[in-house]
Amino acid sequence: MATRILDTSVLICHYDRMTRSKTVESVKAHARHLIAIENTKWVLSPIRIEFLCGALSSDEFKLFSAYLEPFEVLDKRK
């Protein structure tokens, strides 16, 4: 797996292109698809925070959190 870092805009664009019903499991699968396409699983803490801050409701925050689960935070959230 590469050590490139995915940017917030990449995550947002990919998440927004999801056409099937958004459930916790489907957004995780969609994230794993991005990891396979981009050949990297890395994000940084600020990118994670920025993505989560876009949630407009607690349900959307739950889905955003689930989407981020397959990614690994390179800076160990520090």
C-alpha cells in the first residue's frame, strides 16, 4: 500500500458520488473501494476532522464516521 495521503476533497467527492442507499456498512464498503482505487489508506487528523465537520446532523455524522473507519490516520491523531 502506498504512503500517499488522501485529501479532504478526494474523500468528499468520492462520498458524494455514492449512488446506493447510505448505511453504515455501505459507506464502509464505498471507502474500501476508494482505498483500492487510490492504492492508499492514509489520511491525517486535520483531514479527518475537516470531513467530519461537514456533517449536518447526528445521522450524517454517524455515516461520515463509518466512512472514515477503513482509513488509517498516519499521524496517530496527534
